Amino acid sequence: MTADEQKRVAALAALDFVEDGMRLGLGTGSTAAHFVIGLAERVSGGLSVVGVPTSEATRDLAEQTGVPLTTLDETPELDLCVDGADEIDPDFNLIKGGGGALLREKIVAHAAARLIVIADGSKTSERLGSFDLPIEVLPFGAKATVRAIEKAAGAVGVNGAIAQRLKGGAPYVTDNGNWIFDAAFRDIADPGSLAAALAAVPGVVEHGLFVEMANCVILGTDAGVDIRQKDVER
């Protein structure tokens, strides 16, 4: 199977965890889009659910396909969040944010009783770091914030080049009006320590490390669907 076909079979397998009446977090990215489209087909067949989108792109897709939507203000507690990931380690720690929606993705995932991650088989890694770590920062004082990020990461033994994400030659701007810097931290031995260090830097709005948040990982592979589950206290 191609990578996109693997994403699709993983997304369709995640639909088996959706029950009538659920409040769902809807992720962002190409894999999550397959889930939203599949969910829309079940909604048209009579499934009753409501979703909270993690980006404007997901909102647009859900509205176009007929998935009923709500907000976290209206529905602050969710039953399930289904989202993709850019990298997954054996402990289900994740790097997310390649699509730029890490802040909303983390807020929605935290509001859900369960987080299911869907991905193609290439996204697994023995240790996080093969994918650049997205860090969302305020535009004000961004250079000073990046210097502080470098020091904070170095203090926990992590180093690597940090580059501002661009789009069309200009700074990439998130749905929240912030900038993203991608950090090439190639060997993240302790994701929890790095996450705490980054969260303590003034100017860092959020980072793409999702530590001990996922309960289930569904991978699409050439051999079929690989479902891995563990108990995570949320």
C-alpha cells in the first residue's frame, strides 16, 4: 500500500471506536481528513455524534461533508479525540504540529477522555527526533524566545538547529496568529523533561511534544491494520 492508503485504513479502523452519541475531537492533517470523511459517511447513515475541529481546515472539511460541529465552550468534555501524528515512540509519546495546528490539537486532546492516534507505518520511531519538533511562539520577541528555547533544551541535553517556518517566503502564521519554529532535535531521550523545559520558556505558546496523552495507536501497514493500546490515566 502507498502511505496514503495506509493512512486511510488506519483512519477507517478508528471509526470502530466511535459510538452513537459521542463527543469527538477531530484532528488535523491528511490522516485525520480520512477519518473525518469516513465519519461523515457514517453520519449520513444515521450515526449521531458531534465534533470539535482542531483547525479551520478541519472545520471546513467537516462542514462540507456534513459532520455536526460544536465548540469546547459548548462541549468542554469530549469522549474521544482522533488525530494523526508526525512521529510516535514505543511509549506512545508523539511529535505533532507538522500541519501547524499543535496548540488546538493539544487543547482538544486534553479535553478528551481518550486520544487515538492514527498514522501510516512510517511514523513510528524508537526515539523521537527524526521529525523536527514544532514550537509555536508569540511573534513579539521571537528571537529572544528562540535563544531561551536553545538554552532550555541544552539544559536537558538536547541540541539542534531551530528554523522559522515560512510560507511563500513569509513567516507561517498559525490559526491563532502565532509563528512556528521547527527544532531539529535529533535525539530526544527524555520527552517529558524536554516538554517541561520548553513549557517554562516565556513566549512559547505550545510545543509539539504530546507526552503520555495517547491511549491507542492505530497504524496502517502493508500487512494491514496494527492496533496498539495501553491504559493511560487522563
